[in-house]
Amino acid sequence: MWKDSEQISERILNAAEVLIQKQGALTFNFTDLCKPAKTSMRNVYRMFPDRQSLFVALATRRLRNLNRCLLSLNQAIESPQEQVLSHGLLSGRPHECVLIRH
């Protein structure tokens, strides 16, 4: 049951990303998500009761993907000095530093 919900949620998020790119975040509607997500309007609203919850889920997914990319890049860096430099600590721009916890 959980796996089905997770798959439906992923299909809805994938469809939402495509629609947002094509139509813009403010112009698409939930009805547009059903066909490309291969699900019912009931499932769309069950997973995401409103636009805000859908946008939060999209942003969270993007941030998780970005974090995974940064972690893999960080693991490819060998020396501690290179790790510090990659985070901007010695670049004179510490405000650009991104801290990632393992």
C-alpha cells in the first residue's frame, strides 16, 4: 500500500514539473495532472490537498536531489583542504558556504 502511494506521488510530482515548465506555476490546475500522472483526481487531492503542499513537495524533492549531488561531489574531493575550499570557506566568500551533514 505504501509503495503504491509513493509511486502515485512520484508520478504526480513528475507531471507537475512538466506542466509547470510548460504552463507556469500559476496557470496549471490539478485536473491537468491526472492524465500524465495516470491517476484520479481523488488521488491527486489525497496526496496534495492544495497547491502549497504540491509546491513544498516539489521543492523538497529538488533540494534532496541537490543535496545528493553535493554529497557525491564532496566525496570525490580527497583532501580536507580541497573540501574546505569547495565550501567557500577560504574563498573570501564565507556567506556562500553550504554546510552538508553526512
